[in-house]
Amino acid sequence: MISIRTNGTLRSPTQVTHFGRIITPVHQAQFSALALGTYTKARVPPSSLPRHFSTTRASQLRDFFPVKETAYIRKTPPAWPHHGYTEHEMLSVVPEHRAPKTVGDWMAWKLVRMCRYVLRVFFFFSPRFLFSNARCRWATDIATGIRPQQQVDKKNPTTATAADQPLTEAQWLVRFIFLESIAGVPGMVAGMLRHLGSLRRLKRDNGWIETLLEESYNERMHLLTFMKMSEPGWFMKTMIMGAQGVFFNALFISYLISPKITHRFVGYLEEEAVHTYTRCIREIERGDLPKWSDPKFEIPELAVTYWHMPEGKRTMRDLILYIRADEAVHRGVNHTLSNLNQKEDPNPFVSDYKVRAGERMHKPNPHLKPTGYERDEVIG
């Protein structure tokens, strides 16, 4: 958290990570420092700051998810072990956009764009505002501290990855933690409602529930991984609580009204996720993120175990490649589910296929189909 004293001197934000000081403090990351819970002192007029702004020092950074030690249990494995990816599969993922074809598609797409712009009207707390209450500045992507010069081409927001100025490691961590904290909501809401619907209607669900809950679990693993690298401050925690409350209830109502539109919405949301991680990968490859480009940088052991990452392939770039591939799968799955009959069609991603023309059909691979499979391709 931020601690501010009137008699201090200006110092760089303490870099918050589990493995060492990896975040390079720069002016663009001032908001990121607040959200990540960094500890800083600043020279301000005594009369302008009536009280301290906070609590947790970086030296007290704790493990948010420590292993629970018991007398008998050695280890608790994940409920849904990750199947892993080949390097070719991960490198083949690209940002892509499914053009809206129906009124429902258009509504879902516009809602995703609206959600993105809503984030852009959060207050941007610069030190001048925090310390002297002199002004409040509005800017773009304020929720994660992104400035206008760090924005990509607005005409191609889902596919463009080049910007005039790269983000910092701090800004990326804020963005990842905030987005992943709500990304695990849709699968859980949809799985819960389909479970209750199956009980209420006394009918089978045909494999949808498992896939939706696994998606939610996978998104939570993304969050846990980034939480091993930074500790959110009070402001970020407040944002997460508010966002989750709004997002859960909105999805609950929307899924009751139209599961098809809701899955399309999630598909478009995952397009944004693939875009975000693709940009991060390219900035790492260009050397814009020196700490993460360093081959000696160590990723959390949690990630190595979950994704079965081999020796020599455990850099930050490799980690983001795995996470981006997960998001690509979610993108293809939700776009496909939106194309199906919500009450009768089986889940094509867990079903066994018949033999046709002497050959057994293979299960569809969602990460290879960015816009999703049409119904006649997987159901017939």
C-alpha cells in the first residue's frame, strides 16, 4: 500500500514482487504503484496532507496462497490438470475478431466496447492530486494506468498491438490482476445456472457444465500466478470487489435472458484478452520490459507445475504464451457455444465423434478457430 509522510523525500516506488524487485518505477506507472500496493514517500506541503494513506509495506509482502500444511496431506493436485500445449500451438495464436452477424452479436460486441470505455473514466490519481487535492485528471484506460500515448490503434482495437509507448512491468501486472480477477466469473455463473437448470428441468446438460467450470478454474489459475508476483493494495482490492459484484450480477441476469448472447459477449471479451497478452509478448520480445526479458527472471513455481513447463522454457515470455493460448481456447469455445442450440446440443469439445467415411472425426480444437465453429461443423 502507499504510505505518505510530510517530512519524507521523493523516492522510487518499492518494487513489489515475490521473486525480487522486478518493477521499474516510471512516471507512467504512478497509478500502477497505488494499485499494486507499493510503498513510497513524497515531498508534500504539510498542510496539504492531513493523514497517512495506508498500511502494508513491501517488506511485509506475504504469500497470498501459501500451501496448507497438515499432519497427513502432502499435496492437493488441481481438480482440472492442464493438458498443456505444443510450442507450435502457442505461437500460432493471433488476435482476431469475429464480425457481428446478428443483432445479438452486435449487442454483445458493443457491450464489450462499452465495458472497455467504462474503465477509461476511472479517476487517475496523480501524486499532485493525492498529495494536494489540487485536481483530478481523466484519461484513457485509467483503471490500469494506461496513458493516451500507450494506446493502440483505436480503429482496430482488437487486432492492433503497436503503440507509441510501451507499458511498464507495473502497469502490466495491474492490468493482468484486475482483468483476471473478473475473467473467472462468466464460466462460474454459466456453469452454476446450467447446473441448476439441469436439476430443475430433470434433464442432462450434455457436457456444458464441466467445460464452463474448467474455464473459470483456469482463469483463476492465471490470477493466482500473477498474485505470486505482486500484492494488490487497498485501492485495487476495492476495485476488484466492486467489479466482481457488478459483473456477477449482470452476467447472472443476462444468462437467464439469453445464454447465446452472453457466450458471444464472453467470446468477444476473450478476443480482448488475446490482444492484451499478444501485445505484452511483443513488448517483451522487443526488450521494452527489461526485467521480464532477462532470461534469469524466475516465474512462480505454481505456473511451472500447472502448465507443465519444461526446462529452458520458463521465462516470462513463455508464461504469457501459455496464458494467451488459454485465452484463445476460451475465445473459440465461447464463440462456438454461442452458435449452438443452448438447450439441446451437446458440448462438442468433450464429446466422442462418430466414424464417417471410414474415418473417425476428431474433436474440434477451439484455439485453432478464433471465430468459433459454426453449428453445422460440429453438430451436423
